[in-house]
Amino acid sequence: MAELAGSFEQYGAWRDTLARAIVQFRRWLQENKLLDAEASRRIGLALDRLAEDKLVVAVVAEFSRGKSELINAIFFADCGRRILPTSAGRTTMCPTELMYDESLPPCIRALPIETRARAGGTAEFRKTADEWRTYPVDASSAEGMLEAFKLVSETVRVSAEEARLYGLFDPDEPDHQDAVDADGTVEISRWRHAVINFPHPLLRQGLVVLDTPGLNAIGAEPELTLSLVPSAHAVLFVLAADTGLTKSDLEMWRHLVRDSGASEHHIAVLNKIDGLWDGLKTDEQIDVEVQRQVDLVSQRLALSRSRVFAVSAQKGLLAKLQDDQALLAASRLPALENALVDTMLPAKQEIIRSRALSLVGRVGEEVRQTLAVRERGLVEQLYEMRSLQGKNQGSVGRMLLRAQRESAEFEKVARKAVATRFVLGKIAAQALAPLKREALRESATRARERMHKAWLPTAFAPIIGEYFDGLRDDIRQSNARIAEMHKMMVGVQASFAQELGWSLTPPMAFSIDSYLAEVDRLQEAARAQFATFAVLTRGKWGLIERFLETVVARSRDIFVAAERDVEAWIGSLLPPVEAQVREQRATLVRRAESVQKIRDAQESLEGRIGELDEALQAVRQKIESLKQQLDGMRAADGGAERKPAALAASRPAAGDRPLISAEELGLVRQRVSA
Ligand SMILES: Nc1nc2c(ncn2[C@@H]2O[C@H](COP(=O)(O)OP(=O)(O)OP(=O)(O)O)[C@@H](O)[C@H]2O)c(=O)[nH]1
Ligand SMILES: [Mg+2]
């Protein structure tokens, strides 16, 4: 526990320090009048991403393998007792999330099972509080918590017909018949989903633990299969040494874990190894037996041996409660905990780096450019003014003409930025159109109608296949427009570079290919799921409907996320160029004004040179201070060793490289003396 808690704490601290450094950077930008709306939006987004950062561990298994006990032992032993109910037989009846949202008091929110008869997945219901029942939890008392948490075991008896309506009973399924009582009722979970909100230190750090019920309940909840489990950062699949690997264990492994995506998040746990401690076998014999079983599990699941852990959750919990180090070692829980930390934290840290820090790094780079333009303008002016020292009125007049001409020429080039905005807007609309909800709704309706007409489950596969092909087409279409916009921006920047000598950072490379992979993953999970509907029975239609609904809801999530990313990317294209235009324009206007004043003897040349000198010093100070801000953020990210790509990329800019190169200064000289 200490190890695990320590690692999470470190991670949380890393995130907090980073957030503070970003806030500090934003304040600095604001104080220095360098924060425009687009930069502010991006920094806000980065901070939101840090604040929303969650680490999700899903625990999946057939009933009674020890999922809840394992959660108690790994995460909540410091509560001083077992908090999630565990017992022989079916205990956890509904998917249960443990998390902490500080905007709510400690409580359990539960979604009644009756909602299953209505349209909408759990995700849909999650958006409103209306349907959920809320029960307060006294977080200061372990007794109180245990009592409250028993809610996840609650069941009700309903008629077989009602159970069928919820997709929890199939009259045509032979396996289901045993469940019907003499009076024609079936026992089902009272809740569809439960969310436990309590202020445990690990949950405060953003950990979310998902406890799940066994196969019967799970197979009927598409939300789990298609959304909650695939999006978890680690999935613990639990087997019990006493039951071995049964047919339904294997089925769950395949449908819920293996087919749900990235295997590097998967960990298999062989629980209850204490059953082998019979007091007769030696430690060596036990070890040999454990290794044999681990090998077997690894083979049968086709999962690397290093991803299989044999433990005793119960003895691990007991050891922690009694602070018995020898028993803890025997439970082998610490090795599993380390693997869990290694599976989740580094990957997560990388994601946060690339998603949050790259945004801020980019802002830093753009501000650096703006300051560089400002510095360069001042250097040019100073050079000009100094060249006027000791010259006659005629030279001043010629310089005024030149300044005015350059200003006018600049405006011609700057008009390109305006034209670009117009064309870009058009392509942007084309890039976003395929990702809109309406387009998605149409293809979902088409798929549903065709499935209804088809009746035969064998006809489903091609219909579902076409639905997903359609999604991929949409994403590709959008991607093609994105590539077009990228090319266009590169062209615009090249012309600015050629005509004005600007060096702008190329537009951020961007594509929504990652969403293609998500669509593939969803299709894989859906395919596996639909394949289980080999025989179409009355009870299954509702289930199929629900699955389709969840598939559509998940694809909508993917498209919404893609649309948001595309919008943000498009929004980031022009502002840096426009900021440079504004900066340059201001410099040119100021320069013409000041030459005019000198000509009209309203300002002394020496006075102006003094002013420019001061302004130049001020800009250089800002550049230095920007470098310190960026260094501060790098330090917050963990020093020089492991730098995120985005900040590493902006490093030479902020650091050692002179902001104006010798060549650039050479260029200035040429122009002035021309
Ligand atoms: N001997 C032994 N028993 C264990 C161990 N872990 C759990 N159990 C027991 O196995 C039974 C089931 O444990 P739970 O944690 O309720 O199992 P679950 O997987 O959550 O089961 P459901 O909630 O019904 O899906 C309980 O009686 C536990 O005490 C273990 O490591 N060793
Ligand atoms: Mg349980």
C-alpha cells in the first residue's frame, strides 16, 4: 500500500506542480500583455486537462473470484477494514465506480435497474442527476461506509417478463430457466450502476476504481464492454486458484478484456493462492505449484508471463490490517501493486505531457516569436536612427519616404492574412462537416433499420461492418481537409518568410488518425459482442437494441472528441500569424511617426535613440524572463532528464540560440543601407 500510495502521491504532486507552473506562466503573460484570447484558451484547456486527469483501474472477473476483496486489499486497506462487501456467491450486483468528486459530498449515487427498459445507456443517464438516487455516506466511520456500500449487493425479485424487459432474462435460453422461482419471479440487481463518492486519499489524486459483477450481469451491460473497460488505464482480470480457468472465465476474458483493446493495460491475477498453503507442502513445493498455474494461465490467455500475478487478496488485506510483513510477502500482493503502478503511471504521464504540456509549450514558442519580432524591429530602428546622426535634413526626408513605403508594402503582404482567413474558413467547414452529429445519426438510423429487416443474426456482421466503414470514411474525409489546411498554412508562412523575413513555427502537425484507431477498437469490441448473438431469441432483441445504442453513443463520443480537437487545431492556425502582423504593423507605424517627428523637430534624434535603447533593454528582459518561465515549467515536469517533446522542442528557442541571428542582422544592415 505504502508503495502504491507513494507512487500515486508522487504522480499527483507532479501534476499539481505542473498546474501551478502553468498558472504562473499565464499570470506572467497577462502582466506582460502577451496573453491573447487564443493563447488564453489553450492554456485554459491544458489546465482543464490536468484537473480532469483520472486514472481508471477496472477489475473484471466471473463472480466470486475475489474482485472486491482485491480492491479492498490493494487500495483501501488503510481504511482499517474491509469496505466493499465480499462473500461467497454473487455479491457485487452492479458495476460500481469508486471515485472522488469534491464538488459533491461523500455519497453513493445509484441508477435504478428500471432505467434499462428505456432508451439510453448509462453514459446518457450520467449526464443528468434526475434518475439517480443519492444516499449520504459518513466518510468518517468505516462501519458507516461498509453499511452504505452494501447497496451494491441489493437485489429485487421481479416477474420473468419484467426481467426480460431489462435484458436480464431470456425465456428461450435454457441456462436462464433455473433462475425462475416457483412463483415465476427472477432475482435481479436493484441497481444498474453505482458511483461511490468518498474522499479517500488515492481517489482524491484522481484514481477511479471500477468494480464489476460477474458475467450474467455484465454481458447485459454494453456500457461496460464497449466503454468503461476499454477506456480504463489498467484492467485487472481475476481468476481464482480454486476454480481454475473455467469456460465462462475464458469467455469473459475474450469478450471483455482481450477484445477491448491495448493488451499492455491488461494484467491477469490468479487469486486465492492461500488455498495452496495447506500446512503440509513446503514453501518450495507451493512455489512450484504457483509457477505451474501461472504458466498455465499465461498460455491459455496468451498473455505474457510477466503480466500474470499470483496473489492472495484476502491474506494481503489481513496482512495490511495487522501490519504483518511476513504474511504480506506471502500474499505476493506487492509485486502486483508494483506492476499496476508501472502499467498506469508512466503511460499516463506521457499522455498528460503530450496533451497538456504541448499546448502550453506552443504558446511559449509563439510568444517568443512575437518578442523576437519586437526586438528585431527595435534593433532596426536603432540602427536607422544612429545612421542619421550627423546627417542633414535631406537624409531624414529620404528615410521618412522609405519608412512610409515599407509600411505600405507591408500592408499589401498583410492582406494575405485576411484572405487566408476567408479560404481557411471554407475548408474548415468542410473538415468539420463529416464529424457532425447529424451525419452520424443518419447512418445509425440506417444501420438500425437494416438490422430490423434482416432478422438473421448472420446478416448483422456486414451491416455493422458498413456502419464502421462509414465512420472511417468520415474521419478520412475530415483528415484530407486537415492536410489541405496544413499545406495552405505552410504556404502562407513560406510567403511571409520570403517577403518579410519572418520565421514562424510551422503549424502544429495534426491528424485525427488516432480516432481511426478508436473506431477500429470499438468495431472489434462490437464484432465480438454481436458474434455472441448466434441464436436470435425473443430475449435478445432488447439486448441487441441496447448494444447498438451503446455502439452509436460510443461513436458519437469519438466524433465529438475529434470535432473538438479539429476545431481547436483550426483555431490555433491563424492567431500566431495575426499576432505577428499586429506586432510588425505597430513597429512600422511607430517608426514612420518617429522619423516624421524628428524631421519636424518635435523630437530630438538623441532622445529617440535613448527611448529605443530603453525599449530594447525591456524586450530583452522579457525574453530572458520568458526563458525563465519555460525553464520553470520544465523543472516542474521533473527536471532535465525526462522532457516532454513539446517543451524540448521549444528549448533552443527559449535558451541558447540568440534571438536574432547574425544573418538576420546582416539583412537589417543591407536594407537600411540600400
Ligand atoms: N481463500 C481466499 N478467499 C478469498 C480470497 N479473495 C477473496 N476470497 C473470498 O472469495 C469470496 C468472493 O470474494 P469477492 O471479493 O466477493 O468476489 P467478487 O469477485 O467480488 O464476487 P462478485 O462480487 O460476486 O462478483 C469471498 O468469500 C472472499 O472472502 C483469497 O485471496 N483467498
Ligand atoms: Mg464483488
